Amino acid sequence: MADEDVIRRRLLIDGDGTGDDRRLNVLLKTLIKWCNATDEKPEDSKSTHDRMLAQLAQCEFAVTKSQLGADMMAAELKSYENLSKILEDGIEVAKTTIEKSKADLAQAKTVRKNRIEYDVLAKVISEQPDRKETLEQLSTLKNELSTLETSKQQLESKLASRKKQFHVLVTSIHQLQALLDEPDDIDLNSEDVEMKDASEL
């Protein structure tokens, strides 16, 4: 048997290294020796018997201690399992809360962006005149435009009349100039021409 097997076996038997294996071996040897002793005195036999009972009590105490330790470790393991489950549930709740917080943050960012855009639009709109004032200004401008159109037509009519009068005047001047250039040919017809030009004016 290899040393590792021996050590493993002793650890399995000895438990936590409290000497249980040695106690059992001593108790077994003492029992065998006590059973094989035929010429032992009753006092010595009683003493050996008491010593074996003490050793047995120690072994029982070690077993009870080991059992209580195992129970305690099982209870601790169960407590750790419950704690682990509680932690896992807490982690899941935290994950859900984080996801909800992320969604709330995204929504808050969207709301903030919309509010900023709304404020910008409201500022631009507030700088523009209201509809009533704009309609009043438009009506005033239409009236002014109508007045200007009427004035334009009147001025154009006057201009056309002045053009005609100026044309007649220029024509008369040319005719008079032509008459002045021919002084020798003045006769009665010149009086008719003058009367005709005067009538045209």
C-alpha cells in the first residue's frame, strides 16, 4: 500500500486529526488484552474495565462532537444556500431595477430634448407678430396698394394727356419754324394754318 493511500485512509478514519484512530486502536488492544487476561486480579480487572469505559466515553464524545459539527456544517451550508438564493433574487431585482432605470433615463432624455426643442420653437414663435396684428398690417398694406394703384392710373392718364399736348406743341413749333423759314411765301393760307394749329391746341 502506497504512502498516499495510508495517509488518505488514516485521514478518513481519523477525521479532523483529533486522535480518534489512536483511541480506537488503544481501546481495541486494551479490550483484547483484558479478554485474554485470565490470571489478572479483580482490582486490576476493574481498573482496566473503568479505563476502557473512559476511553469509550471519549470515543463517543468525539463521535458526538463530529456529528454535531457535521450538523452545524449542514445547517451552515443550508444557510449559505438560502443566502445565495436571496442574493440571486436581489441581483435579479437589481437587474430589473437597472433596466427600468435605463428606460426611465432614455425617456427622460427624450422628454428633455423635446422640451428644449419646444422652448426654441416657442421663442421663435414669440418673436413673430400674432395673427390679428399681421392681418391688420396686411389690410393696411392692401389699402395703401389700392390707393397707390389709383394714383398710378391717374398719373399715367395725366402723363398720356401731357404727352399728347407735348406732341401737339412740338408739331406746332415745327410748323411755325417752317413758316418762319419761308417769309416770302406768306399769304392768306398762312392765316388758315395758324387758325388750324390754334384749334388743335
